[in-house]
Amino acid sequence: MGAENSSSWWGEEELESFYPELAKDPRVVAALEEDFPGAAAEILARLASGEALDDSELGAHDTIHNLVRNESEQVTDLDGMGDEAFNIFILQFGPVYWVQAPEFDNIGYFGSLKDAISAAEANYEGNISDFDEDEEEGEEEEEEDEDPEDPAGNPKP
């Protein structure tokens, strides 16, 4: 998991805190070998040990950031409601989780699915709560609109 020192109450961390783990990911290795031929091994060793990169290696941050943002897989989603219904996606790349919702800023990074969901719920609480209440009201209305006959076909009083 990423660094113990979190930047918010729900466990949000800097992407750099995951570098030691990400340095072992074959997708990160391949991307750095492609973007930094001849220097990838040294960059990966620095990332794995938590060392700071040299100025000439700082582009590795962009490479890793782009991989995480573009190659993550959706783990789950939550339903949100604003002017229109929208999805709140929880995504994962290796040990890294993050939150994406259309029309909103991305949230992340997290070392667990639980922390990512907690952050999504905290950031979109009004949207999620309103949507859940609207869904429940809709279900109640559907129950009231059901056919007033019993299963045998006899009208109810």
C-alpha cells in the first residue's frame, strides 16, 4: 500500500507514494523502457527505492501519471444525481485507486478500494443521497400503481 501519511481524512495520497509498488508493474516498466531507453533501469531502481529522480528523469512522472489515468480499469461505480443521473467511477491501476465522475474533478489516489469509495461518497454525498431517496420514492410510487387485483383476478376493495 502507499505511504502511511495521508493528505486527507479518507486516505488520499500523492501518486508518488505508490512509485515503489508501481516500479514493479510490467506496464510501467515497458512504458519507461520505451520513453527512456538506456535510462529506464536506473529510473526504475530510484522509483523502487523511493529516491528522488534527477532533473533529466522527471518525465517519468508524466509517463506514470498518463498510464494510471489512461490504463486504469473500472472496479465499481456509484450512481449520482444532479440535473441528470451520472456515474461515479472507481478505477484501479495496480495498487492505485482513484475516482472519476463526469463534469467533476478527479479524486485520488488511494491505496484501497474502501478509501476510494469513502472519498467518492464524501465528495458526492448530496448527489448520492438525493439519488437514493429519489429511487426509493420511485419504487414506492410503482408499488402504489400496481394492479388493484389480487393474483386470482378478483378486484381489491
